[in-house]
Amino acid sequence: MRFRSITFADSSGDVINAVLLFGFAVPLISKNFLVYTFNEESRAGRIRVYLAALYKQGETYSLGALETDRDHVFALQALKQIVKTESP
């Protein structure tokens, strides 16, 4: 299986590669989100995934924190629905 990767700089300027799992939009709040992983294991032995807001700035895109509690609520509701729909 092929994965699409994303590259970005962390807060110290180091370049980091991550595996892009999927993206989704929440039209109700006019926001876009990406779900990605560094393939690192949590203490429970599961692969840790991250959720970030996707921002368009001119011709480029950047990832950032979810800005408000409302963003968190809507993004997590959408994410739960996606996982529920796509799970066997």
C-alpha cells in the first residue's frame, strides 16, 4: 500500500515527515482538517494519530492547532463519524 507523506517544519525549524492518513472538511464551520501520523507507538501499543487544522495562505497551505472549542467539537464529531462509517 502506498501512503502520501507530508513534510513540515516543527517549532525548532527541523523538517519532519509524516504519513497523511486522510483529510476532511466541516462545511458548517468552513474548516478543513488533516489526520496524520509519525508511526510512533503509544504506551498502549497503538499507533498515535494527530488532527490538525489546514489553512490556505495564498498559494500555500499550512497546518495549525484547532483554534476554538467549537472547532474541536465539530472536528471530533466528524472524525468519529468517519471512523464509524469506515470501520468493518
